[in-house]
Amino acid sequence: MPDVRMASPQGRWILFTTVLGSSMALLDSTVVNVALPRIGRDLDANLSALQWTVNAYMVTLAGLILLGGAMGDRFGRRKVFVVGVVWFAVASLLCGIAPNAGALIAARALQGVGGALLTPGSLALIQASFHPDDRGRAVGLWSGFGGVGAAVGPFVGGWLVDGPGWRWVFLLNVPLALVCVPVALRHVPESGGEGARGRFDVLGAVLGAVALALLTYALIEAGAGGWVVAVTAVAGVVAAVAFVVVERRRPDPMMPPDIFSSRQFTAVNLVTLCVYAALGGFFFLAVIQLQVVVGYSALAAGTALLPTTVLMLLLSARSGELADRIGPRLPLTVGPLLCAVGMLLMLKVGPGASYWADVLPALVVLGLGLVMLVAPLTATVLGSVDVARAGLASGINNAAARAAGLVAVAALPLLAGMGEEAYREPAAFDAAFGRAMGWCAGALVVGALIALVTVRRPPPGCKRPECLRYGSVVSPPLEGEPVRKRLV
């Protein structure tokens, strides 16, 4: 039984290193967006390259995050966490010194692999290390500090882009890792999943990542047309079908198909896909809109987005309590609708827009929508399956959200009619941004309708969320052990 107490020096060191490690990955999921216009100018990159700068990271992270958790169970959570931090730091260094867009995209894909190793490991280490009486408080502090990191990330990213340059957005991870790794090796006890046996579902993970990569390529390059795009799209569909077939036939699959026999679980994941596709597209385009069209600096654009995350940090716990009393269907219906209104309010954000009259109201409404839906979404995911599979359900839901975001980043510029040089032409980007917000709002309305029709109150006695304060806008929180022993 884990026996580290929160009040002990070791407990504080464990909390410090897990927060620091997870914050590295969380920051890169949001900070890079702020740097995109400057990256494009410095590397002479078109819009497709900027899409890949975001999506190369998300493809490997979403495709491998379940496998990363399983490796921690098998080989030791501290060991895999440390490997993930080192991998992430080395990949960040490669991003920071990338001479061109192609090298940056390749390094971002490597970053995603590191993120898939360290992200599930940080929470698993807390759960495996702390005494049961202190675990809830430790998880709460971990999620709270992580939320603070998510809140200040765009601000720090904007300051770095306007100051020493966008490369420091990535290079900053190197000194963080140099602090994190020695502390983890000295103070964090090793732990592993007792009874973890069998073979890793490497084939399933690879097929999932390949399917995402091929479909993303086809969507990004669809505007150019040609037989290469068509072949890539077909290959992506084939890889996706192969992934489903492999998961159905393996005795210990990474993503057991029978978990979707729960109608509630399937429904909530459909809501997740709609919500996080809209959010992924919004946060990709909004920071470009603020810089290219409105004329903000990178620092001002990053700071402008703070209200959304701050509202989530301050109110998400109360939202969870409200959903416990009234059930999840109303919050999961009203929350996406509020987010849709916030995105439609962004239509007012154009040349000469006022922050207080135009930008802030939209972000406040969007933030209130996120406050209302994130905690109930997580609780409903956990409550829709057996307690023993709650961690698996959370991991699948987290991966689904990230996959939805990367597909949106790939597809939304195509749907909105953005050309390859749109981010260099304020008028053209502004017009396309307005169309994109319409698509995002539409996806959120669909998510709200799915929740209204399908979501029901979870049964009593189901697992409840531990991460009550959360600030990430790219994915719901991981809960429980992200990967159970049956995944290996």
C-alpha cells in the first residue's frame, strides 16, 4: 500500500516533479498556437505547415497515450515518466533549433511521443505513491497547479515570442526537464501495475496513429486535390478499419470494443468529439485572428485568452457539484450551447475590435460554457462503465478529445475556404475566420442535441472525478489510472 504523506518532504517533492512534468506537455498543447504567425513568417511556412506544426504533435500523442500508460504499468511508472520527460526535452530542443518547417514538424511528432509517455505517468505516480488518506488532496493540488500552468502558458508563450523569440517556447522545456528528472529519480518511489502481463497492443497503437496521420494529411491537402490526396484518404480509411478489426480480435486490446456497448459511454464520447473539435479549431484560429487581423502582439493575444482558463479554474469544482445534484444532461446540453454563443460573438472580433466590448464578452461566455460542461462530461464518462474500467474510460475519452481537435485543425481551414497564404492576408483570413466560427458553433449545437437526447444520470456508487479543478482547453482531464492492466 502506498504510504507517502502529503506533509512529508518526499510528498512535496513528488507533487513538485509530477506537476512540473505534466505542465511541460500541457503548456506545449496551448502555447505553440500563440507562436504560429511568427513561426510562419520566420520559416516562410504556409498555412498547411502551421496546421502540421500543431497536428504532428497531436497525432502521436492521441495515438500513443493509452500505450504510454500501459508501459508505465509494465516497466515502472517512474521509469517511463522519466524517459518521457527526457524524450520530450530532446524533441523540444530539436524544435527549438529546427532550420525549416519540415524539421519542426518532425520534431513536433517526436514531442508527441514523449508527451504520451509522461502525461499518464504523472497522475499515476501520485496515485501509486501517496497514502489513501492524502491521495485526494494530492490529486487536487496536482490538477489545480496544472490548471494554473495552463492559464499562464499563453501569457508566457506570448512574452517569449515577442521577446527572445518563438524558439524559446520549445527551448524552455530543456531546463525544466533538467530540474524534473533528478528530483524524480531521487524522491519518487518506483511503482508498477501488479499482475501486468501479456503483450503490448503495439499494432493497435500504430494503426490508430497511422490512420490519424493519413486522414489528417488528406484533409490538410484536400484543397490542392490530386491522386496523392485521394490515395492517402483511402489509405487512412483502410488503416482505421484495420484498427477496429485488430482491436476486436486481440485478447487484450488497447481500446476494447466492448466498452462501447455502454450507450451512455458512446453518447458522451460523441459529445466529446463535437465539443473538442470545435475547441481545437477555435483556439488554433483565434490567436491568429487576434494577431493577423486585430493587430495584437503575441503577448497580447496570449493574455487575451486568459479569462476562459481562469473561469474554469475558479468554477469547475462548483459545476461538478451542481451536476451531481441535478444530473449531467442539462449541463451537457447548456454548456455546449453557451460555447456556441461565445464563438458566434467572436464574429465581432475584426479590424479595430475592442477587447472589452468585443473580445472579452465572447471569451467569458465561452469560458462559462466550458465550466458548465467539462466536469459533468468527465463524471459521466466515469459513471458510464464499471468502476474497474473507469481509468480506461477516461483515457479513451481523453484520446478522443485530442483526436477530434487535430481533425478540426486539419479540416476547418478547408471548410472555411482558407488559402495557403490566408494568414498573411488580414482581410481574407477575417472572412474565413467568420465562416470557421459558424462551423464550430454548429458542431457544438450538434453536441448539445446528442447530450439532450442520450445522456442520463449515472447510477449511484460509480467512480467520481478526482481532478476537480482543471484548466486545459484541449482535452478533458485524465482520471484514475489512464490504462488498466488488461491493456497489456
